[in-house]
Amino acid sequence: MPRNINGLTSARNRILELREASDTRILVGIVGKPGAGKSTVTSKLRELLPKEETTILSQDGYHLSNAQLKDLGRSDRKGAPDTFDPISFTQLLKRVATDLESDIYFPMFHREIEESIAAEGVISSKTKIVLVEGNYLLLETHGWHEVATQLHETWYLKIDDEIRLTRLVARHIEYGKDSNFAHEWAHGTDEVNARLIEATKERADAFLTMIEDEPV
């Protein structure tokens, strides 16, 4: 049964405990449904941790390109487990965990263009803590099965679904979708993925819940 971590301060303290107990780089996963606030939480956590030592690594950088999705006939399911490159993502995590001397570059996803840019992010030899965020860190199918084993701990971000869906629709509109399409995508494609992600939550090491004075 996953334990509970309540709030950013408790999350930060746990990460610092892991770092102090280890002589290697720490990888902590933050997993959650679309719109749960993963990116916001990891960004806020980074602000509470030693900045030069902490890097955020998002699974989203490993989205397949729109051209590849079109060729595969999967454009209408973008965000599903098979619309990423989990093998390359896993290989990156393995290197991040073991190569402590090199600069390690990784792609980053941009919602404004719905594409990733190669080698935009970097994990340097100074990096001691990597916050890994994504939807499918605990998934055991579609090539994702080795991801969780590369992480020291993985936390499932809990949030009220009504709040999450409201945010998700607003995010889609912010990045250019019209209101009707945003609502349909959030309650359709995104929600299919959300149910799959929720089914993985018991594999988490902890449930992470935000508290009222630490909004995301």
C-alpha cells in the first residue's frame, strides 16, 4: 500500500532524505493523469530544492512526432502509451542513473507547437536530483515496464477529477484548441488515458497530495 506524502514541504524533505542516504544520483518519479498538475508540482519542488543540483526530466519529450503519428494512423490518440518512444526514454533513464560525469542531453516537448525539440534539456555532472514526470512511469505494458525500476521512488499525484478536467480543458484552449474540441479531447482521448494511468497507482511508492496553502 503506498504511503501518503502531503504537500510540497513533505515531498521536498523526503527527496532530501533520499539524497543524503545515497552516494549516487537520485531519480524521483511524479506520475499522474492528464491535467493533474505534474509539471507545476515538479517546478515548485525544484524551487524548494538545491537548484544547481536539481533537474526536471519529462516523459513528454519522448512523444512521437506528428509526422510519425500520422503515418501510424494514431494522430487522434496522441498521448496514448503507444504514441511515445518508451524504449529510448528507458535508455535515457539508465544512463542518467549511471553516467555521473557526462552532460546528458534530452528532448523537451512544447505544447505551443505540439512537438519535441531534441537535446534541449541537459543533466550535468552537478545534477544530484532528477525529478522525472510523466503519465506512464508505472505502466507495465506498451514498452514501459522498465521505467519504474530506474527510479528510486515513484509518487502518484492525487487530485479531484472535477478540478483536473476543468484545468485540462482550459489548458487545451490556452494552446489553441477551440472550446468544443478542447472539451471533447479532455473527456475523450485524455480520459481514456487517465483511466489507464489510474489503474497503475497502487504500484506507486507514495500518494502525493497537495494541501490548501500550496496550490498547483
